[in-house]
Amino acid sequence: MLDLPDYLQHIGFGRAPSADLDTLREVVLRHALTIPFENLDALTGRRVSLDPADVERKLLRQGRGGWCFEQNLLLGNALRSIGFQVVDLAARVVWGRAAEAAAPRTHRVLQVHLAGRDWIVDAGFGGQTLTGVLDLASDESQVTPHEPFRLRRLGDERLMESRVSGQWLPMFRFDLHPQQPIDFEAANFQLVHDPASHFTQGVRASRVTPEGRHVMRGFELAFHPLQGETRRESLPGAREVIAALNDVIGIDTSGVPDLQARLESLRA
């Protein structure tokens, strides 16, 4: 059972929560601003547990972040504890590809039913993580605290898109078939252990701020501000990557003692 007061304190939610739209929006935003996205366990060959107690310990007490299976598990359980009706969904990631591209269901998304309407929530899409909530019934552009997003129908599926530099970019497709926790285990295992998984090949980490997004890909650190031009920095080595993970992304890397050796192997 999730320790809801601990979770709310961790994300800085300072009032009594209730199952309403204002609470939903604030919890989603504060979660995204507080808990970074990262793949350090997969990068260093560690098991990524989807046991709720393990996820809670890692993301709330060990100073770590996580990816979609962990992030949306934690967020979904928090929303259920508040009183929301939450359904887990599985999505096909098409980021950087054509919207119709064949892709496995390797992404966890949340559907929240509230007062006769359905909303889409997603705390785990890395550098493009949703910081607002989207009305599932609308196919129009929807404002969030960061970029605009929209949901378009594509056959029997919905397509999530974000507007970046004036273009609508496809992120993932999903249908509304409810998933059980066990349904995510195989995809989670594959992303950790498959040598072809990009999560095993280099650092993937990001953190949202009120001003924009910090995104680390391999040995490059970028900041995408809400206004203005992206700033990029090439990090020369493992020590600099670890320092940026700690100081910029906000991850306590002390629990990943072999991270430096793994990063150095990628530079060899």
C-alpha cells in the first residue's frame, strides 16, 4: 500500500487532496517536476523491479528516478489512493518514426476517469514527459504547463503528439484496452536485457523544471527552454556525466556504484 502522505510530501503537494480536476493537474505537474526520468539500472545491467514497494523505495527514498513502467505505476497508485478511477494502458512508441510505424507496446500510460470524462496522464516519456492532463475526447491542441499536446484518432488507436519547434511530432499510439500489472513485465524485462534496447546503450535521463527541460542523451546534456533556443553541452567523460546526473538531473547516483565503469566502457 502506497504511503500517500509520504508521496505528497515528496512532490511538494501541501494541501489535502481530493478527487477533482485541480488536484489531478497539480499532482501530475508536481510529480513531473520532482521525480526525474532515468535508465541507470538498465544501463548497468540491474533488474528493474515493478513491485510497488520497490518502486516507491527507489523513487521516493533513494533519490532515484525511473522510466514509464515505474513512474506511471507510482503515479497511478497515488491517484487511486486519492480516490481517482485509474486504468493502465499500453502504448506503441513511435517517437522519431512515422506515426503508423510498427512498434511493440513498450510504454505505460494512465487513463483517469473523472466526473463523466476521461483524461490521459503520462509521467514517464523522458524528455517529452507530459506535465498536464489531456482530455481524451478532444483531438484539438491542448495546453499544458510546457508544450502543447494533442490526441488524434488513428484507426482504432489514439496517437499522442507534441508540438516542438512548430511541428507536431508523433510520440506513441495506444488503444483503450485495460492492462494488468503483469502485462508490463515482459516489456520491462526486454528493455532492460535486450542488447538492441537503446536503454542499455547509453544514459537516458531528463528532468522537467518550470523553465523547460534538461535532457541527457549519452554524453550530451541539453536544456530546452520554454522560450528561446536549446543549449547543448558535450560532456567529456564519465565523471562529468555523473556530476550532471547528480547536480542537473537531480539523481542520487551513489546507489549505482558501477556507473562510472560502465560509462568509461562506452568511451573505450
